[in-house]
Amino acid sequence: MAKPLSKAHRTDQPKESAHPPGSEAVDDYLKAIFQLSGRPERQVSSTEIAAHLSITAASVTNMLQKLAGQNPPLVAYEKHHGVKLSKAGKKRALEIVRHHRLIETFLHEILDYPWDEVHQEAERLEHFISERFEERIAAKLGHPEFDPHGHAIPALDGSLPAQEPQALSQLRPGQSAKVSSVSDNDPEMLRYLAAQGIRPGVKLTLSEQLPFQGAYQVRIGSSTKPALLSHSLAEAITVSKPQQ
Amino acid sequence: MAKPLSKAHRTDQPKESAHPPGSEAVDDYLKAIFQLSGRPERQVSSTEIAAHLSITAASVTNMLQKLAGQNPPLVAYEKHHGVKLSKAGKKRALEIVRHHRLIETFLHEILDYPWDEVHQEAERLEHFISERFEERIAAKLGHPEFDPHGHAIPALDGSLPAQEPQALSQLRPGQSAKVSSVSDNDPEMLRYLAAQGIRPGVKLTLSEQLPFQGAYQVRIGSSTKPALLSHSLAEAITVSKPQQ
DNA sequence: TTGAAATATTAGCCATGACTAAATATCGCT
DNA sequence: AGCGATATTTAGTCATGGCTAATATTTCAA
Ligand SMILES: [Mn+2]
Ligand SMILES: [Mn+2]
Ligand SMILES: [Mn+2]
Ligand SMILES: [Mn+2]
């Protein structure tokens, strides 16, 4: 918000706008590109970003050109060939991811949110908390390394533990593994998983996989009766390297 | 954010905009009008609102017309004669004030923010927390009635304790009173007051007032050496009805 | 009572970040 | 290699909420 009252500025300000650049929208683009480009890093297409953010591809192209035109550029954009984050863009994306995961952990641990409600709230707040707030909740939580869904929280310098996450759907029958993380954006799914006792750290054994992308039959922890998980559920669960 | 993928809607949506009405800006106008109109309720002028929000009067007029045109109207606007909040506008304003003061209390009590830093953070977050978040921090804090500066927190139904706040500057020499609240928007001032030991609940005695709006000499609590407060400082402190 | 000063509104502009429709580039396949 | 399908970009529009400059209204003092 501008200060029309101050008369003599050193240089005439470049006219503050109602919705400053480098805002919520920009954050969400950078985060989307970060999440979609995976590891090792891949170019991300306009269409993918559009689908991820539920907006049109035209809007995405428009924004990508702005992001590429910033100084410093936030993305490297090749017309018709997608984008990659620049150094600066990646730094900002990781900052927002850190906010998101710290907020989720905070909501769950301190404010007793159920784990299926933390994502939605964090998705909004991640853009608006200060560095002070970030620092304080991190301290309060004892500088946690993982959020309630098992996702690693980037450190202050943006570093993440080198992980080799594998989808549960890629296990072979008979193999065991520990749940590393679960997808955090579908509350209904999270409630279902909680009801099954599936959460990060729990040991799973794939007893059988029905043909044609059918259900996965898993034994959970040391329980006796197995559970059945759909293919999309098995895709939403990552596990650590299978043991034995 | 729109969903361009859903094809057949019941009625064609009125085209979702990037910055939905009923947002941060609207909240801040309603809050400003609420704060400025005082008790008993007064009409508030465009210029006052402009100064309070550090924007131009033209922008204010523009927004007031929009607010008056909403259904239901959020303000009663008489061209050239200022505005008052409508029922709906007052409800929303109190909702935001409740957010603000709960957040301040939360930051101070749970996250150990110093009292001069809570206002700025609350000013942003008040617009973005959910009802769930509000409810959780209120519960965590034991449903507090006052924020760290002594301001009353509106109840869920919007009610506020009937208070008769009086500026310290209106005390007569010799009178004693208890500090009720201190203005919360100037961090430097708050640090100064804290250093003097002036905070809500502390007893003050006005020993002398220098002429021509000069300094106020007060004894703080049961301390022996008096402090000197400028007129603007004495305006920023409210006290409860003088005793004796 | 009247005219200048102070206040307030109008008119026209801009940036952000959506949208749709039209144009164009790339890709997959014969 | 070339055609058509798919992906992507361009062009033009809109709402929100700022701004400045010009105009209109109200107020106040002579
Ligand atoms: Mn977000
Ligand atoms: Mn998560
Ligand atoms: Mn605010
Ligand atoms: Mn306060």
C-alpha cells in the first residue's frame, strides 16, 4: 500500500501496484514447477502446470514469460519446450515448500489438527507467514525433518535429504518395505489410510497383486488380516528400499 | 482458481476472477471503518479512511461505492457525507478484529513473540486463517478475553465487553488509574513502554502535567522515581476509571 | 451571503493474473 | 516427407484495486 502523504522521496517510486509481483500466484507456479520437475530434473510443460494449478494453459504461458523476464529470472523458459526453475526460482520454491511442511507439522503437533486437514490450511498460509514465524514454529517443533505425511522439510539452506522414494505400486509380491510418505492432498484418502493404520514408519508387506492394475493386498505392520489397496492408493504411498 | 476442465456446469459460472471480492482489501476497509467510527457510532469520511490505510481518497470513494453496492450491502454510504458499517459489515469487521487479537495473543503466548512484533504479523494473517484455525488457537489459549496490548477480543457472536476507555492524557494531576490498553501499532513505542514497565494492569498515578500539552509525569506501580511521558504517549495509553 | 479552501467524487489509466478464441508450432504416424 | 492431432502461444477481454488529474460539493470565514 502506497504512502501518498510522503511528499519528497529520493527517487519517484515505480508506482506500487495493488497486487505486487512475487506474490501468491508466483509462489504457486514456482512450487508447481518444482514438484512436477522431479528428480532428476525435467522440463515441465505448460499443460502440466495448467492441470496442476487448475487454470488454463494460456494463463500459464503468460505467467511463464513474466517469470522468465524477471531480474533475476525465476525460470528458464524455452518457447514450446517447457520450463525449468532457475537458481533463484528453485530457492524460492524450496522456501515455500519449507513453509508448507513446517506449517503442516505445526498444525498437527501444536494445534491438534487431524492430518487430513493440515494441507489445505498450509496451502494458504505458506504464502503469508514471515521469516520470524517460520523460525519460531521450527524452534517450537524442535526443527523437525519430516511433515505429518512423511515428506522431508527443506532445511534453511534449501537442502533436502537425498531420498530414493519408491511407489508402493512398484513393489513385487512378497517384498516388505517401510512407509516413507503418503500423498497429502486428498483428505478422504488420508482418513481412509489412517483407518487402515497406514502412516509413515509403518511396515508393509505386499502379499499379492491382482492382475490388470488390480488391487494390492498388503499386510500392515504385524497385523494378521491383510488390507486391499487400489492401484491409485498404491501410487500415493511411497516406501523406503525394500528389506530382505 | 477456476476449473477449466469441468465441462457442463449447472449454470455458467460468472467467471471467477483472480482476486475475489470480499478479500484482504475489503476486510481492511471494514476494519478501518469500524475502528474509526468509535463509540457511539459516527459517520466516517473518505479522507479519514484514506489516511488510516495510507491510500488516496479517490481509491476509498471507489471502494465505498462497491461495498455499498454489495448484496447485502456492507456499508451505508451517503455521497459526500461518509459511511457507516451495515449489520453485515460490522459482523465481518468484528470477525477480523477477533482474528487479529487472537493471533496477537497466540503469537505472544505460544510462539514467544515480543509484544511489539505481534501486530504486524497479525495484520497480514488475520485475513488468511480459517475458522478452524481461529477455533484452535482460541481453545489453546483458553478463550482469552484480551490481547497483549489490553484490547478486548470480540466473542464468537461479535460481542465486546462494554468498556469506558479513557485516555491517560485526560487524567487530572493526582489521579490514579490502572492501565487498560496501549496502542499496538508502533513497535518503537511499545518497546519504550515495556522498558518503563507500563503494560495493561499496571497502576499509574499522574503526579504532574506540564503546561501546553507538555510531558506527563507519572508514578508507575509502586515505584518511587516518576517517568515522563510525551503527550502523544499519554494519548496512546487508555486507563480504567480513576480510583479514589 | 458569498466565495475561497478543504473535501470528495469522477474520469481515465495501469498492473496483476485470470479467461476465451484464434493462430501456430510440434509430434506421431503413415 | 507430409498430414492431422495435440500442445502451445498470441491476441484481446475482464475484474480488482490501486493511482493522478480534473471536477464538483460542502464548509467556513469574512
Ligand atoms: Mn499455495
Ligand atoms: Mn505434507
Ligand atoms: Mn490487515
Ligand atoms: Mn493489539
